[in-house]
Amino acid sequence: MTKKVQVSATVNGETVDFLCEPWQSLLDVLREELHLTGAKEGCNNGNCGACSVLLDGAPVNSCLVLAVEAEGAEITTVEGIAQNGQLHPLQQCFLEGAALQCGICTPGFLVTAKALLDQNPNPTEEQIRFELAGNLCRCTGYDKIIKAVLAAAKNLQEAN
Amino acid sequence: MKPFDYTAPSTIADAVSLLSQHNGEARVLAGGTDILVQLREGLREAGIVIDVKKIAELRALDCCSTSGLTLGASTPCAEIYGNADVCTAYPALTDAARIIGGWQIQSRASIGGNLCNASPAADSIPALIALNAVALVAGPNGQREIPVADFCTAPGRNALAAGELLVCLQFPAPSAKSSSAYQRFIPRNEMDIAVVGVGSWLQLDESGQTILSARVALGAVAPTPVFAAEASDWLAGKPATEDTYRQAGELARKSASPISDMRGTAEYRVHLVGVLTQRTLAKAVQRAVAQRAAG
Ligand SMILES: Cc1cc2nc3c(=O)[nH]c(=O)nc-3n(C[C@H](O)[C@H](O)[C@H](O)COP(=O)(O)OP(=O)(O)OC[C@H]3O[C@@H](n4cnc5c(N)ncnc54)[C@H](O)[C@@H]3O)c2cc1C
Ligand code: FES
Ligand code: FES
């Protein structure tokens, strides 16, 4: 019989220890054990991106990561994107640009878009569309999301 | 998901002995983008999952102009196309790595996993065959090499024997004036399974006008990815012109034996083989020439 495993990781800048079953997904543990419910379960098979988190800086689908694999890793969820009570420019631009309707996809888009802007502060529309292809949205038709990311990139650059 | 145990050995020897010890009920985990989906959907079962990402040899990405490329079986796609030397020397490989799923998938998905999963439509395999990659495998009886063209045996089946682990893929050093390309056809722009995929590699002569040798490989047109031998052999000695690429496309169509399914009819797939062979050859020539101008 399998036994629970103790895992120690850094989540949104804080050291976190948790117990998990070896077959539990990171998404499951984030939501059910750590009560970080920002990452959403859309498809549970890697297609929708609603469960996106950063694992050591890289965007991943947390439904396709085992929680035990997080040992020693740094994880950022959508809850870790705002700093000192200040929304991240991406969050601000999503709000101002009405880049969401039901909002289920939004945490995933924010996390992936943050990874993109961290890597490429001035992406073209085409680059944004390509890198966000793993995030699906059933409501917005994507245009407002892409525009919000472009606006956030501009704001971030002007702030620097 | 049905319960299973998890272990993450740090050496090849430990991984191989774990595989033998749990013969039949152990599953290797690389990026998990195939296996975790299959376990969750009950398509496969595991008593224990062996995570091989902590084994240094399986995370290798050593690109050297004289000895070639050693690509660890579990190195993720994003790391591969993030390496400028690999993009320059083995563009068919990075073309494929860049379009396997979206970014979240590419952060995790490995070429070793893509190969071992042995889908007829796997994007990396035609590129690996065109680039003449060899799989290095470790097992209870030591190590052996398998040419990638012989690695897949049927949909979802590969040539690994019980207890064997794929360690790495070895690519020959790039020869002068050679290059490669991989392209697939899908009905949308990203995130879909190839209707057809074609990988081409070729080497030009000194002048850049004549093809010295070429390798063309096809995906999603047979139970396994296939080497298009007739087209590849015919290309040697031909001028690097559009007419040559078109004729090679005609020959490559003969190596395709597709089925009709929801992604496309057999007839449409055969047509696509011709088109993509032509385009990947043209792209590979363009790249080989550009490299020559730069270098
Ligand atoms: C949303 C989504 C989109 C996708 N899009 C594409 C696509 O566009 N093109 C495409 O080709 N594929 C696609 N895939 C499939 C998958 O991402 C790829 O096949 C990927 O390359 C698998 O690699 P992995 O490291 O995740 O493998 P894993 O899932 O870890 O392993 C795959 C299989 O190989 C075995 N294995 C892995 N490593 C070894 C080893 N070293 N030795 C022996 N056996 C091993 C595993 O046991 C398992 O059976 C997609 C998957 C998802 C979920
Ligand atoms: S829930 Fe993970 S990708 Fe959809
Ligand atoms: S806002 Fe509803 S799915 Fe994107």
C-alpha cells in the first residue's frame, strides 16, 4: 500500500510543507490542501490551461504535475502575482479592458502572460497569441485578453 | 487516479533495477504529459511511477560541433528550443519541440517521452528520423543502441524490452552545408494533433546548388512514423530546385499508407505528404544556404 509523502516547497515566496498521496496532482494539493483556489480545474488533461502555475519560473499545467514532484520547487500561483496589495499591471489591464467574463480561464491566462512578460517584456501580438495558445477561453473571443497583455506590457515598460 | 507509488532514482542503475524489480507494473515518468493523462483516464495502470528527471544523463543537452548532440530522454522541449546552438544545428528538432502542445506542455514534455509513447502522429519522430538520431537504451543486460527509425513498432508500442530505459538520443555532428526542417498540417494554428507531419534533412555540395544526400520522414500516415527511403535516395545528386522538391514529394507519397479518420481522409493525407515534403525540403535548403552565408 502507498503511504503519504511529505513535500516541502516554496509557494508564492513562502516555505510550505504538506502531506500528499503519491498520485495526487499539484492542482489538487494547491486547491484542497493549501486552499489556493486560484488555479482552476477545467479539463484535468492538459488542454485548457486553467490550472497553469509557474514551476521554477516555467508555466506548467498543474493538473499534469504530481504534487510529489514539487519537492524543493518554487511555485507561483495567481495568488502570488499581486505584490504588497498592489495588483500586477496584467491584473489591472485585464480588469480595465474587460478581458474576462466568467473568469474561469483568467488565473491561467494571468500566470502564463506573466511568464511571457518576464521573459519578453515587449512581445508582438503574434507572439502573445502563440505563447497563450495553451490557455483556452470560452467567453471572450480572446481579443480583449490579447489587448490587455499588450497594454500591460506597455505599462510595465513605461514604469521602468 | 488509481493509487500508485512514486520514486525518483538518481542513477540509471537504480532506475533499471527498479524497473526489473517491479516488472510489468512500473511506469516511467518524464514530463508526464502523456502518462499522467493515460493513468488518469485508465488507459494504462501503474503500481509504481518511476520519475527519471533526477538522473543527470536523462537531463543532458550537450551540443558539440564535432561530436554532435546528446539529448537526455527527459529534457523538456522548452529547454531544447531555448538553446541557440541546437536551434542552429538541428532545426527540424526545434521546429517540432516548439509546436508540441502549448507552452505549459513544452515546459514539461520531453522528446524521449514523445518517442516512447510511439504515437503515429508524434511530432518529434519524423524530425528524429530525418536527423538520423540513435536511441541509447539501458537495461538489465547493459546498454544498446536502436536507430530511431526502428524504435516504434506499432501505435503506442516501442522496441524497449522489459526493464529497459531510454537514456538519450544521439545525433550525428552537423556536416557542412546541411540543414533540416519539420512541418505539420493541422486545421488550427496551434495545439492540435498532426494530420500529417514531415521532417527533412539534407546536405548540399560546396556550391550550394546540388543535394548530396537527404533524409525525409513522415508522420501520421502509417502505424508508426516512417522513413521515406525512395524519395530520400532519389534526392542524392539532384539540383536544389523547386522541381526537385516537387518530384521528391511525389515519391514520398508512395511511402505513405494512411487511414481515413476524423482528422482527414487517406487521400487528403497522401496529398499533404507531397506538399509538406516539398516545403520542408525548400526550407532546409534555404537554411543550409543561409548558414553558409553566415558561416
Ligand atoms: C494538451 C496536450 C497537447 C499535446 N500536443 C502534442 C503535439 O502537438 N504533438 C505531439 O507530438 N504530442 C503532443 N502531446 C503529447 C505529449 O505531450 C508528447 O508526446 C510529449 O512529448 C510526451 O513527453 P513526456 O515527457 O511528457 O512523456 P511522459 O508522459 O512522461 O511519458 C510518455 C511515455 O513514455 C514513457 N517514457 C518516458 N520516458 C521514458 C524513458 N526515458 N524510458 C522509457 N520510457 C519512457 C512513459 O512511461 C510513457 O509511457 C500533447 C499532450 C497534451 C496533454
Ligand atoms: S485543468 Fe489542467 S489543463 Fe485543463
Ligand atoms: S472568461 Fe469565461 S472562459 Fe474565459
